[in-house]
Amino acid sequence: MLFPISGAHISPIYLVVIGFLIGILGGFFGVGGSFIAGPALRAVGLDWNFAVGTDLAHIVGKSVVAAKRHRALAMSILNSVWIMAVGTIGARKSARSSFKC
């Protein structure tokens, strides 16, 4: 299968098998599996830029689905989200100001 933007030829069978194995290993280790997907895509000849971009797109997609699912099940705590967002912005500003000499 040709991926025109990257110019890579990757077998669809390889993608299915690797996707299955990443799902199994990710579930076994309790992680998302992106740390396995990047090297697996690189091993077949995809440049790092495209492998990392593919991982990021995968992570964003899963995060959106998970957020919608948690919201539908009333499991999201929006107060915590706001606290984390404010804390992240504050940490970024303080880190940026600490490097100004």
C-alpha cells in the first residue's frame, strides 16, 4: 500500500498484524501502545517525522473518544480539569520566567 504523503510502501497485512500486537501488548502493560507503534513504523521504513505524527494522531483520536465516553458516563470531573489547566499554565509561565537571566 502506498502512502502518498510520506512516499512509503507498507504492506496492509503488516499494519494489521502490528496493530493487533500493539493492542495486545498495550493492554497487557496497561499503556496506550504508542511507544511500540513508533519503532514498529520506523522498522518498516517510515521516516521518524511520519511515525511520530501517526502516533500523535492516534493519541488525539483515542483521547477524544475516551473524553466523550467519560462525559457520557458522568465520570469526568470538570473541576479537576480546570485545576490542572490552570496549574499547567502557571507552571509554564514560571518555567519560562525562571530561564530569563
